[in-house]
Amino acid sequence: MEIKQPAVAGTLESSDCMVTVEPGQGEIELDLDSVVIRQYGRQIRKVIHETLDRLDVKNARVTVVDKGALDCTIKARVECAVYRSNGIKDNLPWGGVIK
């Protein structure tokens, strides 16, 4: 899936994360800021990359500001931001329908 326009999903509240996706420059560029990066940084990156792979996103700049979100929340926020960037509003394929 192509990132067509910048989009944001999530909040900066505790136990949530804010994900911003923008068109990239030929690869996935990930900028992660997390309050738990020392403990869970690898896992957070893994969840983000797996979700983007499942959505077939290969070219994007992704910025994530994490406030202690669970994996399922991170996954949902990444999905939502990608769908919003494509203008998908109806019949959303949540939770693994794609791939």
C-alpha cells in the first residue's frame, strides 16, 4: 500500500501512542520516541515493521511517539494512520484481513 498523504492516528495520553505516516524516499524511515524505549524499544520497532510489512508499505516515513502503549495499540494506530493516508474510511480491513 502506498502512503499518499500525511496522516496521524493516536494520542499522547498515557498507555497510547501517536503515529504519523508520510510519503517516504524509497524505504521505511522510522523515528521512535518512547518512554519505555530501553525496556521495549526492540519489540516496539518489531511490531511497527511487521504491521507495515503486512500492509505492504515499503516507502514511508513513520514517526511514533509512544507513551507506554501495548503491542495491540501500536498495531492499531499504525494501521489507522496508513488507512487514513489512503483515504480509506469504509469497510476497514482491521486486524490482519490484509495478507
